[in-house]
Amino acid sequence: MLPLLSRWNPIRLLSFVSPRNKHKRDRNRPSQRLANRNLRTAGSAFVLVISVTLTIALTDRLWANEEPLSKPSWSEEDQKILQTIHTILVAGTVQTWLNVPSPPYNVGVTLKLKLEDAGFQVVFDPKQPYDAILHIQYEEVPSGQFQVLEQATAIRYDMTLVHERLGKIFSHHFEAQPNAIPLGSLYWDAIGNLEEDPYYCFVGDLIRGHIDRVQNEQDMLMEVLVRPFSQNELVNAAGSRGATQALVQQRARLNIIQELGEGSFQTPEAQAVLWTVAKKAQPNERGAAITQLGEIGDTTFLSPLTTLLEQETDPEVRSAAEHAIQRIESR
């Protein structure tokens, strides 16, 4: 466990190996050498060496099964201060249980790109000017479901945005595991699940919504969903832009659609967004939105769905509409 630090005590953002691996290193060196070489090869482009400042402990974790963050309340003076936040200092710690110099997943670069896509400037050096600090605590630990496999990794990731005067502005906790039946690398399977979490995929937008429009996370995700999908703003874990992140963002958007039809997201506003997506988005998103409307079962959408079905030509959307209508009528 890392010690709590005084408010302005500068440290270096470190990527380090858990001490328990040092006890196993000599004993397991032959069997680990090949695995380590593979990880180093895959992760050689992802080394994170950043000077930063860690100023407060990370608190108030939020996750999908916890109560959603309420809409922030700021005075008029506070809102003026929020509008001055343009440059964010990223500070904190990066740890891995794997016997490698640093996590193959480039935490710093990936987060920087997400923030820059939302219009922020990002610095890692506390000597440079900044308006607020985003504290991160990223940790890779053994996955409980695959304990016998060296690279079966689970992820715990906290971030908190803090302003010197206003205090905490934004906070979220992320977790990711490999899938029950993973495809390919167990490590990158867990990373993929982290990236496809919409709260993480669009974290820059969530922070921007808090700062500029005092929007809570749910409202901002709905806004992201109705925003036209563009492949010109895509980034991947290596810091490049391309087809890989296009797939990540598409899956994250589908995850938003699914959440809109479940739990606390099941509101009239969410249903209106689902209907907007059902009419105007890509076919796979339209079909997913229609399916969720059927699961909600609101008879208000029975007539619009019937009209949509009569005019629709895409087979995927037609099938979703037919099943949604049947689902609503059965209720």
C-alpha cells in the first residue's frame, strides 16, 4: 500500500513490479524468461516515464453497481472558475504484478489522448503551468478467475480531478477482468474490457461535461451517443489513430445503449435517446436501441416501431423491430 502524501509533496509516477514477484524471480527464471520476453516485445512501445505530483488520496469510488453521481452543484463564482480549466496535470502511480519494467498498456499516453480529444491540454511535469490535477492510481493484479496463468490480469483504476480552490470536481473507479472465455491474450482481453467501458472510453467527455455544462455522467453519455460517430477522432492504446479504436468506440457505444435500457438509466430521457438512435444511427446501433425499447416494454413506442418496421429495409433493424414489437405486445 502506498503511504498518503502531504498535499504538495512532489513524487515521480512509477511503474513497478510487486515485491512478491522478487521472491519468485530466481526460482521461476527459466519459465518466466520466455513470457517476459514476449511481454517486453509487445510492450516496448509503451514505456511510461513521467515526472508528476501526487497531492491527495483517492476517495469516493464510483462504479456501475453504486449510486450514480448526482448532478454537481456549483455557485456562479465556482462556475466561472471551472471555465478556466484548460490544462490538466496527470499525476499518480502505475503498478503491475507482472515481472516486467512497466505495464504493456500505456496508461499515460492513452489517458492523455482521451483528454485531448475532449479539448483539454495535458501535462505530466508539475513545473509546467496547469489549472487542475487528475490523480490516477492504476493497478494490475492477478485475476481471481485465472490464478494459475501468469498473464491473467485484473485492473483497478481510480481517477479524481481536483482543483486547488474548488476541491474534487470529478471521480470514478474502473475495474476490468478477462472474459470468462477469453479470446487471445488474457492480458489484452482485460485491457479491451477496460477500453470498452463507456465511462472510460469517453472519460474526457465526462470531465468536459462536468466542467462546461455541469452535466452528470449519465447525461453526458447520452449526449455522446446521439453525437454523430466519427472515425476521424479515434485513438488506440499505442497512441495512434485507426481501425482498432473504431471498434473499441463502437462497442463502448453499444454498451451505453444497453445501459440506457437498464437500472437507473431507464428514464423517459433515456427512452427518448434510444428512439433517436433507433431512427438515425448505424444499423447495429439502431438494432441494439430497438431491442432495448422492446425490453423496456413501453407501449408508447408500439405504434412508432410498427411504422418504422413498415418502412425499414435493413434486415438487422427489421428483425430487431419485429422482436421488439412482439416483446411489447406480450407484456
